[in-house]
Amino acid sequence: MRNVLITLALALSGSAHAQTAPPVTLDLVPWATGIPYITDIADCGDGRLFVVQQGGAIRIVSDSMTVLPTPFLNIFSQVHFSGEQGLLGLVFDPDYATNGHFYVNYTTPPAAGHNTIIARFTVSDSNPNVADPTSQVVLLTIPQPGVIHKAGDLEFGPDGMLYLSIGDGGPQGDPANSGQRMDTQLGKLLRIEVQEDGTWTVPPDNPFVGAVSDTLPEIWAFGARNPFRFGIDPLNGDLWFGDVGHQGFEEVNRLPGDTSGVNFGWRCYEGFQAYALEGCPADSLLEFPMITHANILNGGTFCAVIGGKVYRGSRFPRLYGRYLYTDYCSGEFRSFLPDGQGGWLNEQLRAAGQFGFSCLVTDGAGELFTGNRGQQMVYKVVDRCPMDAPVLSDLGGALFVDAGVGFTWLHDGDTLHDVTGPELVGPVSGSYQVVVDMGNGCLFTTDTVEVVSTGVPTWRAPVVQVRPDPASDRVMLTWPKNLPALRIELLDLFGRVVRRWPGGADGSAELFVGDLPSGRYVVRLNTAAGWSSAALGVVR
């Protein structure tokens, strides 16, 4: 009889024989609908999402597809809703669970002075789903020269300071050059420390504290045009923002967490292209963008870049450490990821297509959500292929893949057309890999296994059998009786366990699946010899 020696190849990283996963691709899972004019989404740390409407209301999404009928806040009478003006931003105090404070950014009507207002409100004592509309305390009033470029974002950094993005106020081209002037808050990123009484102070480590002439000490960085959305990495304090362009280029900028006082160049430059250089500092004193995208007026697909966040959640490991952003017109989602050599990789994660994305945020757990004005929708942003990579292993004279719904076997690089399941019994000498279809368009390639044949296999690897497939009510599982099952699991095509059953020693089990949604699943059987799996369709 012939023995089969199977050893895992120690392939070098990057080798053609190494395990590969599909490129990171995002899916958008509907989370709430029927919310018009979405400008921002925030989280207070308890799982609820608070969706900002440009007209002046904030709505609560208490759970997937559940929007509470009563607004959390409605200040419609105080807000000027027109074009780029309205209720634009929301952030909760880091100590919200104790003090109930949150902060908003909105524009007032021309009759009220045509200002940007940064104000604090407080939740009501009697109902956590309703704020007290009479609790407003105004922190900042910023006069506006025009009707555009209001920016509008707010965020508390890891340092506990409140950061604000203020646009240059327009008009188009900003002839006043507000971004380069240090006597105005327009065209700036500001950093202040809020006090319990509703006042604020300038942090002593701000870069322009003690500066000469009329430089404002609350300025953290300058030379911005319309930094509508920004995000601060909670791990290292890096501040990323999308700066909406004029007619040439949309910018993505980064301010490292240990840096401040940076000049981002508007209106001397738009992106990397000179715009109005008279009176501008030397290029060496400017911080140029991480990347630019051509505006639709300049032959591109972008029209208003929407800055996002750095993902530090735990649900999707392949997204960890990526800064994600999108665009209002293109609907394309992209990311920056450190390349491990001091540089950055910029990758497309979702192709262009949907119009109207206005924000890209993270909740208290670090998970991603986006709002779409045109569709009146909130989406959860997920990795299309978050499941663990399948494993090709030796089960005593056979090769076996522990998960998947489709299998393409490769022997020394050539396809084995007569093997279509998860098992290959009695492999001959050579190198084996399997391209595994995990569903949802997710194709993984296993590590290489090297086989050296020295005899005849003495034992056949167990494979779980599923009947019927597809099933509508009950399904029967069978496996070799000499191999007791320790546990049975049912996984969806994202690799999530949706149901567990105890195993058995008689080689069979009847499972009820009649209450599951229609779709494709993977049945996994855990035995002393490892995992066996089979695909299962459920039809309701």
C-alpha cells in the first residue's frame, strides 16, 4: 500500500504559491430610510445613530431600519436652509453620558446676521431621545461674507479638545483670500477647549498662542477652502480632511497628530496647481495634498470630496488602519493605507455609481456608516469579504478545504477539471492550491500544499453530506459513523456563525432550517479529524 506524505509549503511572502484574498471591496447595507437632506451622522456611545438634516432637525436611528418618529432636536426656525447652508454638523461631548451635552454647527438666516453658529445643547432630563431646545449656549458666532463654503464639521480629538472646520465663505475664488489671512476664522481648522459653563478657551499648546499682530490663537491649521468633512484618527491623532475644490481639483489632506500650524495652500494653490500666487509664501512652507481628484469641470468624476474617517473597528480586520473617503458626485469610495515603508497606498474600494453621499462616519465601536442625501438613506459600510480565509489541509491521505461553496483545484498550476468539491482523495506528488468561492463574489486562494507520494492511502477523509440541497424546512446531515461530530455550525456567506447544534456519534443529524432567510449557507462539521463543510441552499 502507498503512503502519502503531505507537507505545507513554506512559501515566501508575495510568492505565487502564497495564500491570497480578494481585493477589499465595500458593500453598503441599508440601515435607515426616509431621512431627507442628510448632512452628518453622529454617535453618542450607546449604539444609537443621530442623523443630521440640513433643514434643522436631528433624527435618531435606534436600530437597523428603525427611525424614531420624534426628532431628537428641531431648530428649524433658527436655521437658514439653502444651498450649502443649514444644520451641517453634530458631535457629542466625550462626557455625554454624564453631562448630556452635544454641539452643532449651523448657519443663521440673513435677517439674523448671516452667521455660522457653533452651539451647545443638552438632552432633556426626562427623555434620552429628546433634547431640550431651550438649552442652547452659543460658543462661537462667525460672520459669513457669502452663501457658500461653510464647511461644518466638529469632532473631539483624543486630547479632549474640540476641532472645527470653517470654510472660506466664498464667493467663488475667495478674492479676500481668507484662507491665508490669520485675522479671520474663515478657511481654517480651529481647536478650542470647551468649558462646562458654555464658554471656551484657547489650549496653551495651540501653534499661534502668543503670536504677534492680529493672528487668532484658536487657529490650528490654515489655507483651507471648504473642509466640509474631517476625521481624527483616535489611535494617533492624525487629522484627515477632504477640501472641496474650486473648478480644478478635489483634495485629500493629512495633518499628522504631532503637527499643527500648517498652511494647506488655498488660494495660492488648488491641489498641486498654482491658482493665485501673488503674496504667497514659498512652496516649501506649504503642505500639499495627499492626493487630488480632477473635478467634473476639469474632466474628472469628482465634484465635492467627502472626507471620512480612519477605521479602528474590530468587525472588519482588512479595513483596520485605512482612512476612507468618498465624493458627492462620483459615489466612489477610496482609502489610504500605510504601505509599511513610510508611504501610503491609495486604493479604490467601491466603484463610482451612486450620487449624493454627504458624510462617512464611525460609530462608538469604530464601525462605518454613510449617509446619502438623494436616496434619503443611511448605510452601514462593510467589507464584502470579511470571512476567514479557507484552509487547505491534510486529513490522512486526502486534501480538504474547510469552507466554501465552490472549488477550483490546481495541481502544479494546472486546473483539475474533474475535482469540484472540497475534497481530493489520494493526491499524487506535486503542488496543490485551491481557488475557493466563499460566496458574495469572494474568491480566496489557499496556501500551497506540497505532496510527496510514497504508497497507497489507507484512509479516506470524511466529508459531510447534505440532503436535500436546497432545503426549505429540514435537512439531513450524514458523515462517517467512526468519526463522532463534536459540533455542527451554519455560516452565512460573510463567514458569520448564524446557528449551532450539538454533534453526535451515530453519523447523522436532522436540522431545522425553515425559519432562515433564503440564500446560500455553509454547513461545518467539527470532528476529531478537523472541520468538514458543505454548501447548503435555503429556499423559503
